Amino acid sequence: MLFIGEGFEGSGPNAAHINLYLGPKSGPIAGALATAAASPGPGHLPFQTILKPNLPAKPVTLFIAKAVLQPGRHETMTWGPAQAGVAAGITRALLDGVLPPEAEDDWLAIAAVWVNPEASDAEEVYRNNREATFIAAGRALQKGWPSRDELRAGLASVGNPFFTPKAA
């Protein structure tokens, strides 16, 4: 069993976009997590999220940067507020009952995380990643999301922060 969710929060360079994959350790997520953790690519170093040193998020969550890490502020925004936000969002989803109780010790998660190289406000990056992860966790377990009506409406207004077509 594998659950997939998506969350977007905020605007401008401090916005967060999360693709979240989660499910039982006995399912495909375990192999995916182990492979991702053991296969870093240039500028993409997977790492476990933590609430603070010596206190990991639950369920165990692997953070994978979607943007190639750039030295300086971008690395700091990724490893600092973005990863802390992901850790807080997934842990809040567990504690608030969005995720089932068995997720605490028997599930794993992988968060593919976009941090804009122009991100500049650590508090906003943290808040946006926390909320986007929490939203993604809820959507991952929401059967029938998005609905066909939501898909139809979305198809009529396709777009994202980097592109909006002139005509559908």
C-alpha cells in the first residue's frame, strides 16, 4: 500500500511545494526509501527529518530536495527551516489523527521538497513547509481526492507559479 499526497502553501520565493509518499514499512515505501537514501545525486542529498537534534519526526520521513542545493543561503533554507517544517507537518499529522496510529512506528514517508534558491525568510519557509506537508498528508489519505469535478475545474484553469497558459 502506498499513499501519495501533494501540498502547496505560500507565494513567491518562500512558498513550499511538497510531494509526499507514505505507507507501511511492509510495502513498497521501504524499498523506495532505502534506495533514495543510498543513492544521493549531485546537489540532492536525501536525509531524515528531525524536530530537533536527537528527536526524529514520526513517521520516519526522508527529505529529498527537488532543487539542486546551492551553497550558502539555499542550503541553509533547505536543511534548516524547510526540513524542520516537513518534520513538524508530518508529526502534526500523526498527533492530530490525520494519519492512523500505526503510522507512528510502522510507516515511512518520503517528502520531495521544493525550496526556491531565492528563498529569504526562514520563518515563512518553515511555516509554508509545515502547512504544505500537513496538507499533503491529509490529501494522501483522502479517498477520491481530487474529485472529477475538481479535475474538470482545474483543467479549465491550468497553471502554476512558473507557467500559466494563455489559452486552455
